[in-house]
Amino acid sequence: MGRFTNPRDLYFGEGARHEVKNLKGKKAIIVSGGSSMRRGGFLQDVEADLKEGGFEVKLFEGVESDPSIETVMKAPRPCASSSPTGLSPSAAARPSMPLRPCGSSTSIPRSPSITSSSRSASLSCVRSSLLRHLLYLRTATDGHCLLRHYRLRQGHQVPAGRLQHHPDVAIVDPELTYTMPAKLCAHTGMDALTHCMEAYVSTCASMFTDANALHGIREIVEWLPKSYAGDHEARQHMHEAQCIAGIAFSSGLLGIVHSMAHKTGAAFENGHIIHGAANAMYLGKVIQWNSKDPRAAERYAYVAKEILHLPGETNEELIAALVQKIRDLNDQLNIPQSIKDYANGGVKVDAENPQMVSEEEFLAKLPEIAANAETDACTPENPRETKAADFEKILKAATTTPTSISNRLLLS
């Protein structure tokens, strides 16, 4: 038996954020990251609207991107102290929402003394006992409407989520995106494309998730380059496409692109491989790997031919065109094509931006990264079974230039 889950209500369009004033409740906590939401006046808007609606409002600000366990563990305290019947998570400085505490969307990640299941259970209790409404006020992000990832002290991320953590209400207001930096648009947009692509070939895909995933692919490929250039109409299209990408993967789940992005994100000494950039670098390689599975190959070819109208007569030709389209998008968006080309901040290596991950460090850490990727929560639904040794092959391919012969041999 399958299951498809959505927010109870979804409000969209310019000014949609003001719908919070119509929520029913007494107390609310607004969770925010950096200062951009405050600088733009959006945080004040939400606070004022909630107060107009009769809420007592408290703020939980300063949540960092990829929050630490320490930050996550602080989350229930302000909720418990104010016993809210409403929760209005806001956006972060990096408009991807890094944390929605008090059971808003995910479990606490694992550590030597903290198990994922026990922390998830604790948040579920908070969700059921303290929160009557759970609201997600989205910015144009990675499309994580219902599921979220956290970085661990051990140097990798773990995805986790329960139905109790899903929002009751999602608000998709494009005005929050109009001042987003271009690089952020690029990284989060390619992350959303990966959500759609992985949800479509996932072993948990269904007619319900396919509808969202396929339309999301069409919208993102068309509008992301224009959004990167700052066009407001394109930002609105991307905002909504990223939301339906989140709906697609929240029920259809993901695959090994995300497994590798989680485990390489914080693994290296000199900096962080930004999640969206990691997905953009790995997506083409994983499509090549997964296309050895007949069902996945058919689906990739369908995307290429029927959704994106790419050239090719055979499945092999269509899949090659799809991989090339992803590479072309990376070039248009100034995203590195490989780990070797990756410099700090998710930019390409050049005279001013040196290579972030040395070959020596990469090879030294590769076995542990591959082993962690095999056990990532996104791996089981990947269409092709992938073991640690396979992850090593794919990640080695991800360090090389996309057109190299070694890439094709490694991914055979």
C-alpha cells in the first residue's frame, strides 16, 4: 500500500504570507536564521500579522545553515516554555529553512549518545502535545516542504522525518525571493531539480508523485536560468516549482544523489560542499549509474524526450542528452562540474579561488564517506542497488571532468 502526504493547506502568490493573521491560536514562535528576513521586513510582517490575529509572539532567531546538534537540541525549550498553540517558522538568511524545531519537520540526528529514533520520538511528543498548528512559511529554497536534513558533528548529514512533523499549512510567497542572491537561486534550484528527478525514478514513485515531479522538472529547466538572472516572474515560477518538488519527494522519496551530498557536505577540512552544488555535481553521474536499471532508463528517457524535448532516438541517446542538459545548466549557473573544480562557497576553481578538496584528502576519506552513504536513509529507494564499493566508484567519477573516458568506465 502506498501513501501520499501533503500540507493541509497551501497558500501561494504575492502577499500570501499575510494569511498567518487568520490562523487560530494563542501563542506562536517564529523561527528564523540570519538577518536577511529582518532586513527585508518580512520577519516584522509575520510578527505583526500574528499579533493582529491575537497571538502572543516569541522569536527564535539565529539558526545557522545546516544546524548543529547543539542548535537542534535547544529547539524544544522555547516551545515548551511558552506552550504554543501555533508555530510560524520563518525563513533563514540563506533562504533555505535550516531548522523548524519543536517537531516541525524532522527528527534529531544521531550521535554516539543520541539515537535518531529516540530524538524523533521526543519531537513527535512535542508536536502532538504542544502544537495545534504547524506553519511553514517558505522561501525559494530546496523544496523541503515536509522533510529536512541536519549536519552532524561527525561530519555528515542525516535525513529523517515523521508524519507528525509535517506542516499543517505551507505559505509560498514569491516576494520573499526577489532579493535572493543569484548563487543561492542556482544551488537551491538544482537541488529542487534533483528532488524531482530522484522522486521520479525512486522505487516509491507513484502516479501522485510523478505528476508533481514531472511538472517540476519542466518548470525548473525552463525558469531556473531566468531566475538566476533576477527575473521576478521566473522567481515566482521557481518558488512554486520548488514547492511541488518538495511535495514529490516527501512521498516519493529520494536516492543516492542525496546520499552522497549528505555524506560529503561537511566531510572535508577546508570547507563545506554546499548541498545544492553537491547535488548539481553528482546528478549527471548518478543518472549514468542508475540508467543500467531498465525501469530507471525508461524513465530518464521519458523525461528527456517527452518533458524536455531533447534529441535522441534510443534510450541511450536520450539519457546522454539529459546528462548533457544538466551539465549545461551547471555551466549556465556557474556551478562546478566536479569536486576537483569546486572552490569554497560553491564557486568554480580559478586564480582567486583554489581547489577546496585535495586529492590526498579525498582519497583518504573516500572509504568512510562511501560506507556512510550506503547507510544513508535515501539509499534504499534508489532504483539501482548501490553498495559502498559502488559509491567509491561514483564519487571518484565525481572528482573528474564530466566528459572524461574514466567517468564512463567507472559508472558502467
